[in-house]
Amino acid sequence: MTQNLEEVKEQARKAAAELLEAANLAAGSILVTGCSSSEITGGRIGKASSLETAQAVFGGIYPLLEERGIYLAAQCCEHLNRALIVEARCAERYGYEPVSVRPQPKAGGSFATAAWEAFRQPVAVEHIRAHAGLDIGGTLIGMHLRDVAVPVRLSLDHIGCAILLCARTRPKFIGGSRACYEGESR
């Protein structure tokens, strides 16, 4: 099934905007995105990669993040062990060690390739602790989120044919029954 690229771009923009509002991310935060262009176009994950579809998703998400000073981490596919493509300044800020690899549509995925081609100084890293995430098509981004992930429901649950799942994170609650938490009074 072929998807209208402008419609895919608009769905991605809308999803990112809603997640940014729900997550209330500060400048300097990281939003991880896993994106199966195959699933968006109605194919099976990893079997029908489409660079054009991935570029449309990237074009919907990235400008919103840039204007807010939020870093995008583009998750690679399993062939690169779900490494992530980030801007070098993000890796430096968070102390993430770059690794030597460059994604391709069939080894890393089309979305990671689109990010690599669009970023000013792209690097690949193996691990991050993102503040929120978009999972487009069942790419399993959970390993890249901070410890306490909270599901976020948006007004849309698909981008193209791909299922959309989102999360924000929050600090852990510790201390037991006598503890007070931010935003709570006793």
C-alpha cells in the first residue's frame, strides 16, 4: 500500500507536537524515535524499507524539535544492534561515546539514514537515556528511555499503516510513605 508522503509528514508532525506537549520537554532533552518505513507503507517491518517515507517522517518531526532545542535520537534497526544516530553535540553533552558505523536503508534503516543525511554532524552511539519517545511500527524503543517510562496516548494511533506508541519519562519515586514528591504538599 502506497502512502501519501505529505499525509505521512503531517501525521508525524502532529504526533511529535502532541508528545512534546504531553511530555513538557525542556531544551536539551532527547526524544528517541524508532520508525519502520516498511510498516508505514503497509509492509512488514524490515522488508520494504522506503527512504522517501522515512524522509517524510523526519521532515515532520525534526523541525519541531529544532525550534525547541530538543535533540532527536534516530534508532537504527536490529542490523546495527539498535544503535542511535544523534548530533555530535548531543553525544558530547551527555557523554555518549560515538561508534564507527554509518546507517544505510538495508543496514540501519531508512529513518536512521534520513537522520544521518540531514544532521549537521551525525554520529552513531550505542546507548542513550531519552526523556521521551515515538515508536512508529513496533521498533521497540524502550531500551533507550530513562528508567520510568509513562505511556502517552495521542489523538492518532497510526502513522500510515504503522502502529504508533509513545512515552514520556519521569523521575523515580523513592522514599516510602513519608516521602513528599515535587508538586505534592503535606
